[in-house]
Amino acid sequence: MSNNKNQSYKTGGIVIIDFGSQYNQLIARRIRELGVYAEIVPYNTPIEDVLSTRPKGIILSGGPSSVNDKNAHLIDKKIYETKIPVLGICYGMQLTTHLLGGKVVQGKIGEYGRSEFYKETDHILLKNIPEKSTVWMSHYDEVTQLPQGFKKLGSTKICIAAIANDEKKIYATQFHPEVAHTEFGTQIIKNFVIDICKADKNWNLSGYIENEIKKIKEIVGNQKVILGLSGGVDSSVTAMLIHQAIGDQQTCIFVDTGLLRKNEVETVMKTYAENYQMNIKKVDASEEFINALKGVKEPEEKRKIIGKKFIEVFNREAAKISDVGFLAQGTIYPDIIESKSAKGGPSATIKSHHNVGGLPEKMHLKLLEPLKELFKDEVRKLGVELGIPKKMIMRHPFPGPGLGIRILGEISKEKIKILQEADAIFIDELYKNNLYDQVNQAFVVLLPVKSVGVMGDERTYEYTVVIRSVNTTDFMTATWSRLPYHFLDWVSTRIINEVKGINRVVYDISSKPPATIEWE
């Protein structure tokens, strides 16, 4: 962050115009990794708003539609006359061609996945890119005729793949430079952002902390803040940041639903209440949740019951605190993007934290969301800078309904205890074998299935559990983790030997898609 108090980190960055691409967040993250602020806005944002932060560059994203469709997502052509450099990616290249008088047609064949890109001329956009490299394609339409003033920079065997108009500072690639599969994609983004746009490098997390602490103090004043602390990354970092700003003016309400990980209550209270003297109100509502879930088997019904009960408990406890003016939430930037995405149409609604959905309307409090400009990886880095132990901040995602959706079928105290023990063993062994940080999400699922086994020469009839571990970069797609056989063997042995009620362990080797990461 710049030390110039008159300059916002939002000024002098890059605006990404969203046409519904699944890779938009990757574009923004790649740019932020360069120390430059990047913001995503819907395609129908008025041009005046796009230009309001005086961006140094504009990127037109990919998207699922065709520029030749009757209801194609278009933009005001004035954006090309601003002298601000523009980079079109995939749909963005086709849109630029279409609007400026070139020709886009449906190709004879589509081009999806890896492809070979051949650079045909030296150009600043392709600086430090070899004559031949691997790129990631995802298109059916293709550019067949360039607009006036444009030149071809490179191609694949199927289509024109990079173009430029240096006079108007307009550039485009048919491939996706933001995707890791594009061999020199980061270099291309750097060439555009740094060399062509000369964007301001005023984005860093140390500056963000300083800026947000000052902002929180100014906004809150002498009022009180409440926050639903779940122990997850987003709520924990939010709590820590606000605590550094206003101390005991913040009260964190930590609800023990009875559906948390083994020793989670003790871990959270020790980490935050004891180590950092945070004002945390622990509420043991486990009996309420378990009673409310009796006899319920359907996963969506379980989710609704858990969510409704959480709001009920949180409301009850929050009402005991006087002079509260703000509800703090761990909303992060992807939540904002999802609520305003071109895919679902523009919306002013901000997605609520999964644990406190509906609370703002019910409690008539002002929202305080200090992480709403950050991506998940940035939130984790921020947490480390704030002093939260790395083991806590780098933990795998844990669902809002907790173990309630990792126990398939009806929930009981016995099943919760069985799953907590089995899951703890799996995670413990991942840490011991230096595998935890090599996978992105790992957990155990308890099935509503019993099978015959033999233990100590006696017949058993006990539960089956599933070990699940996946590798992913964005959680939209995932592959099952290739954990070593000897490791899986030992985990299975430990679970069966140490957890009463389990006699069979299986390993889930399904990827997403077609499966999901969680089972419910």
C-alpha cells in the first residue's frame, strides 16, 4: 500500500470487466501478486463508474456466450477511445474484434484445453515469450478478420491467438494467460500490467492492515461490535483485525454447535481468548442443535435446521449485549463478486457469512466487513501478518454446518463422537507425515452403513467411514489426492484399532466433477 495518504490503493490499478468467465478471480489474483490492485466489475457497469478510480488498464474477461448471439453481452465502444490500455481475453478478444469492425465466426471445430501458441512477431505484450509455448484455450468462436489498425502477433494451428493495435493501446489474446496451464501466462499479464499500463504498485497487506485499522476506528467510534466467531479463517482474521483496532469494544460470540472438530472449542478459546485476550463469549448450544436434528436425514433439511438454530442462538446471546451498533462479518471479495457476477445479473446484495445469514435484516445493525476487498489466499497471508499461528490460519476449509453434513443420514451424539475421533486421526497423520500442506482439503465422512467384520476372533457389525482428500487451486474443480499406500494403510489401521464403532475404512477416489468435494 502506498504511504501517500491522499492516494487510495484503488487508484491507478486495473479494472477487470466481467463477462461471466470462471477464471475472473484468477486474473485479479495474478495482478495482485504483482503488487497492483485489481477490481472486478460486471460488464454492464456504466463507463463512468469503470473510469472513476482512474485505472491504468482495463481487462475484458472471457465468457460463455457468443458475440453473435442476439442477447450478447456488449459494452460501450467509448472504452476503446479512452487511451487507457485494454486487454481482451478470449471472449474479450472476440468482443473487441466484433465492436471495432472485424469478423468473428463459429469455428469448424472448438479448441479446448492445451494448445501450441506460435509467436509471429516481437511485441511488448509477448516480451520474454519463446517462439513456441503452451497455452490454455476454451473457445468455439474465432476471429477470422482483424479490425482496421490491428496486427496479428501470434496464432495456434486453429486460430488467430494474439492481436494488437499499438496506436489505440488495444491488445487481446484468444487464450487464457491467467490459467496456470498457460506456460508463460504470468509473464504476459506482467507485460500488460507493468510494461504497457505502468500500473501503480501500491497493493500490499501490511499497508492494508494499517489502512483498515484506521478505517475501523473512524467508522465504529465509541460503539460496540459483535461478531459470530466460527474458528474458520475468515471470521478469525476479521475478529483479530477488529480487535487490534478497537479491543474490547468487540464481542465475539462463539457458538458450540456440538458439530465441530475434536477439541475445536478448546483450541479456539486458547488461541484467541487466552493468547490475544480477545473478548469471546462461548455458548454451549450443543444439546439444542442435536435435539433439533433428531430424526432428520435429508442433507438440505439438516443445513436449514443448523442455520436457523445458529441464528436463533446468536440473536439470543447478542440481545444480552447493550449499545451494539455493528455486526462484523468475514465477507471476502469472492462473496462480493458472486453477488454481482455477470452470470447471475447485477445485484447489490452482499452475501452473508455462512454462519450468520439473515442476521443484518433481523438485527438492524450496520455491517462491518474489513476483508471484503481480499481473496482467500490474501486473507490467509493477512492472518499470518496479524500474528495468528500459521497452523490455525492454514487449516483446510470446514463447512458451516460442520459435521452435520459429514455424517450421512441421521445425527446422534454417538456418531459425532465416532467421526470426531476418526477425523482427528486422519488429520494428525497428515501432519506427522508432512502431507497436510500438500493437499487442499481432507476429512472423514461417516456413512449410514454397517458391515460385517472380524476383530479378536469375534464377529463385528460396525460403521464404515470414508477418507476424502483432494487437490485443487480454486475448489471449482478438484482431483483426488494420490496419497501413499503405506500412509493410507496406517491411517486405516489406526482408525479401526482406536475408534470404537468402526470396522471398515474406504478411500474416495472421485474427482470434481462429476462428484463434489463434500458428500452432502
